Amino acid sequence: MGSWRPNGSNDRWKGGSRLILLQVSAVWLLVLAGLAASPVVWGQSTETTESASSDVRVMSFNIRFGTANDGENRWPLRQDLVVETIRAFDPDLLGTQETLADQRDFLAEKLSDYDCAGVGRDDGQVAGEMMAIYWKRDRFEKLAVGHFWLSETPEEIGSRSWDTSLPRMVTWVKLRDLRQPDAAPIAWFNTHFDHRGQEARLESARLIRRKALELAADHHLIVTGDFNAGEDSPPYAALFAAAEPGQPALVDTYRQRQPERGTDEGTFSGFDPKTTRGARIDWVAACDRWQVIAAAIDRTQRDGRTPSDHFPVTAVLRRKP
């Protein structure tokens, strides 16, 4: 029997296999080259993902007091839209204004994954509007909570000073972020300035600055509220004034992200979604230890109806390295 020799078809098969092997080898060289270069890219991506997961989403929302005679915009007809608007943004921290006790409890029931604090401005219990605040229970550990009144005697419940027309107050909380348990705690103040008293608004801004330094100078500060004052007002200048050396300065999160002023930045709508002009009187302020990732005015509406007579305002904050 003669010895076996590859015929032409076998030669062609071997030639084809060599070509395939060369192609596969080239692919693997590209893959290996990519792997060698990829750690920096992957590291950046991982870092970005980790940073984003620790971002703090903040919403300030004047929900309009529930006993107001608002006709087709009365509270029972819009309360579900308020909840939907909140859920759509999914805040970690929600500060509300003009919140009555039953509204506070309604939101606490609907936002069952949040803890809540809020007392009535008239008696420190349930009478009068509240600055009710909500924070995600699985995200934060409450370290302390408190209230003070915007007056010359801030610890006196229901106190009034200057030219204020009504008792005005602040509800605050200190929180440990369980996603960053070794970081400095968050100190968050939520308020509603007087709608008539110009002196009261100015003194209220000054008082909040003093109280923030007194209670939480070493914390990451956040201030939310309806300030009943625009960007060119004395209260705005007082709240965002330059800080003393070594003290945290507050920044206007919206203006930091939207440096060019526009004509459609109004936050009081009177329940008309087309009313976007006027003053931006609702703010989210943050100390300069935060990086402002995003800030916006929420223009949610349904069938021409808004959830409140104010547009809520939002910000996304990230701790600076």
C-alpha cells in the first residue's frame, strides 16, 4: 500500500485553516491590547457609577395648604398628582411648605419609604402650616431633628418679630448618609419666609445663616424653601453672601447650573402651567462642599393642571472629593 499523501482538497483545507488561525490571532491581539488599555477607562466608569450612587436628590415643594378655597384646584383633586410629581423625581430629601397636619400625614402614608418630621408653626404641634420634611429611610440615619421660629426669639414657639404677618419657622434635621457613613453628616434646613414683611424676609435669611453655623458648621449644608423673594432681593443677597474664612458658603444650585438668567424662571404659577415668568422665589441652596450635578424647575402638569400653585424645584448634589 502506498503511503498517504494529502491531496489537493486537504491542501486547500490546511491553507484555509491557517488563514482562520491568523484571523483569530489578530482578533485576540486586539482584545489583549484593549484589556491592557482598559483599566483607566474602567476605573473612571466605576468611579463615576459609585459617585452617582451617592448623589443626593433634593426637592423643595410648596404644596399649597389643603384648606384653601381653590375650586377645581382644591387639595383632594390634586393630591394624587402631588404624589406622582414627587415620585417621578424620586427625591432622597423632600422639603415641603404650607403643609397642614393631614397633608403631612397623607404624604407620609403615600411615601411610606420615607421618614418625616414637621410641626405646626402656631403651637409647635399640629396647629398651622408645617415645614414638613421627608427623607428616605433606607438611605439615612437620623442624628437629630429640631425646629426654630424666624423671629428674635427663635426658640419660642409661635413667635413673631419684625414686620412678619404670620409665625414663620424652620424645620431641620441632621442625617448620616448610610452610603457614605464615614463622611460628614448632612444638615438640612427647610423654611417658608413671610409673604409680606420685607424686613422679616431679610432678617430670616440672616438668622438661617447664623443658625446653620451654630448647629452644623462642619456638616454638608442644604437649605430648601419658599423664600417669597426673587434673585435681586436683599434676602437672596443675605443668604448667599460671601462666607467668613473657614466657614462654608451657600450657593444657589439653580443659578450655578443655569448661569444665564432667563425670562421663564418663575416658580409661582397660580395653578396656571403657562405662567413661567416672574420671580424665582423657591430655592435649593447648598454649601460649597457640594458639587451641583443638576438643578431644575419641575413644570409637571396634567391636562392643563399643575399639582400646586408653585412649581417644585430640584437639585442633584454630590460631595466634593
